[in-house]
Amino acid sequence: MDPCSVPGLDASQIAAIRHSARALLPGCASFLASLIKVDTTNPPGRHYPECAALIGDKLVSLGFDVQYIDVPPESYGELAPLGEGLPRRNVAARLGGKGDKTLHVNGHFDVVPAGTLSTWKHDPFGAELENGRMYGRGSSDMKSGIAAQIFAVEAVQRAGFKLKGSIEQSGVVDEETTGVRNAGMGFLVEQGFFAPERKIDAVIITEPLGVNNICFAHRGTLWGTYTFYGRAAHGSMPSLGRNALHHACAFVHLANTTLGPKLAARRDPTVIPPSAQVASLAFTVLNSGSNVNTIPDVASVQFNRRLVYPETIEEARKELRDVLEGMKAMEEFEDMRWEYEESYQTDPAIAPSDAPIVGVLQSAIGLVTGKDAGWVTTPGSDDQRFLVNTLKPPIKATYIYGPGNLSVIHTSDESIDIENELGKGLEVLALTFASFLGLEDA
């Protein structure tokens, strides 16, 4: 394939769209700044309606039919348990075309907490510009993706074209707090926004995996808590009790020593960064005891298990159960009691390599960046899981492409390079929309 071509577009169309995208970059950056300045910290999920309105108003100006999808307050406890009763508002929009294809483009507008403000050199919600970079929480993850996906449509329009097919856009909440169900993408799936009758051919989620990469998958995740029960006793007579903390610590030690080498041997070379390419088990929280002079009768330990394809959640659960059953077979732990509670789980989500949208993205990335597109897996999980794993039937052709960089997300002084990340991402998305959906003169 000609590295200077994009399927279905001639040279004059490509040039016009790229020129339009470049001319719109200052406006795109200004819109990104307006999004960053709305503090949508999650938890608890602040100012969602205000941010949804900014997105919706811009989409209306481009001719989209826009609707706001509010989660009913009676569902907050289940869908937004960390939300402190604050409103959960999503925005969804559609720009219908005459063609047969439909492309849905999605982003989340909640952001993680800024953390300790003294570690920031820039206002987390100031959208300050310095040396070509915009700073602020959400600048990379992922309000830049939302800005780029919206302005990509405007770039096509300003170039003098209409999209022949239909394009849908959504801005959702609560991605950052995960959940088997949630008030954002999960809620839209449950409400039928991705039902088969909508005939969505492909989905692009504009998470920040780098402007040169197509992300086709995410790793699996299993979060859980083991609570061990013993018998309290006075600290001077420990033999009269059963120390639940000892049981918890023994479990952590045995799980690490028996499972650690096995997990280290399971590798997925597509995961970025390379440090996340192996399966992992991390024990992250330990709670036990209330008095230095009392043998604790309860101890709990939380873990974070990350899976690489083709591992499954059920296999990961069984490996941990096997460690516990092995302990029970030891005389020292034969009367050990425990309970298990799971807070989050998702199998790896995998999209195919042969969907038509893949070739389009590869061509657009190659043309704009001058490099071959990477084919990568994200180290965490994201809203792809709702469309690939949860939705029945799934929309398998769901991919991640957007501006921004994993190395700066969730950090102090999170930022994005306006020209080389936001600008190139905007161009790639505009060409992708035009190629995949087709063009007609405006």
C-alpha cells in the first residue's frame, strides 16, 4: 500500500482534510482547555453535567443530534458507590448519513484526583500552556481524546465534505473507578445504545495510547479481598489464640513464592510499556489488629492480579484457591478459616486484526506520523471490556486510538504536546472518519 495514501480518499481530499485539521488545532486546544478547567475529579465525580454540556453544545454546533443520559438516583448505590450522590450524566450524539456504515467514537471525561497539590508546578485545572504543552488533569487521560474526536468531524466539514456514513460520539463518566457495571459506558450498554439494531460497524475509544499506536486489547484484572479469622487472646499468651494476621501473612508469602515464578513466565509482548508484559500478582492492602497487646482474630489482605492473554479470570481464581487449599493441608493451618470477596474482574479484551477499520487506521497513522502503526495492548483495563466482553452480541471491532501518552497519565503535571500529540491525533482521526465512512460534497 502506498504510504502516502488512505483507502478511498484521493490526494486532494487528503490534503484538504489535513489542512483543515491543522487550521483547527488552536480551536481544538482551546476546547481542550475548557474541558480541563471543569474539575471532573472521580471519585466522587464532580461537575459531570457541566462537562457534558460543553461536549454536547459543541456537537450540536456540528449538526449532531444530542441527548443526555442521566443515571437514575436510585441506581447510584450500585453503579456509582463512590459518587457521594452526585449526578451521573453522559452525553451521546449522532450525525446521520446516507451511507450504510456507522462508526461510534467514545471517550470518558472523568479524571483521577490531582493528589498532593504541592507536587504540581502547574494548576491541575488551569490548562496552562508552556513550551507547546498543555498541563492539567485530563490533558492526556483523556479530555484530549474527546477534543480530538469532536474536532476531527469539524475538520472534515471545514474541508468542504460531509461524511457519507453515520458517526456517533459519546462522552461518558466513571471510567476511572472501573466496576463490573458502572454509570458510564456500562450504563449506555445496558440502555441499548450499542444494541444490534443500531448496526454499529466499529468503535474507536480515544484513550491515550500514543498517536502511533492502535490498541487492540487490554489485560485482564482481578481485584479481591481475603479475610482470615482466628481467635483473640492476650498478647502475653499468644498460644491461647489463633493469630489471623499470621495466616494472612503466610498466605501472601506462599502465593508469592508459588505463583510468582509461574506468572513471570507468562508474557504478552504486545503490552506497553514492556514492564507490564508479564502476568502479575500484587498484594496491596493489609488490615489487622486494633491493639498491640491483643492477638488479632481478623486479618484481611487485598490483591491486584493482572492477566495476560490467554489467561482467564476463572483460572486466576483457581490458582489462588489452590494456594489456600495447600495451606489447609498443613497441620499448622488445618483449622484456618477465610472468606473471599471480589470487587472487580474482567477477562482480557481482544479485538481482531482483520476488521476494516484497522487498515484505515494503519494507513492514516502512517501518513500523518511517517511511521508504521504499532499494534499494542494496554496494561490496565478500560471501557473496551463493556463492548467486547459484556455486550451480547459483542462489537468485536472496538479499538483504542487517541492522543496522549501513558507515561504521563495520573501523574503530577500531566500534560500533552499540542502539535505532536493532539494535532497528529486530530489529523489521524479526521482521515480515519473520512476513509471509513466515505465522503460526499457538502
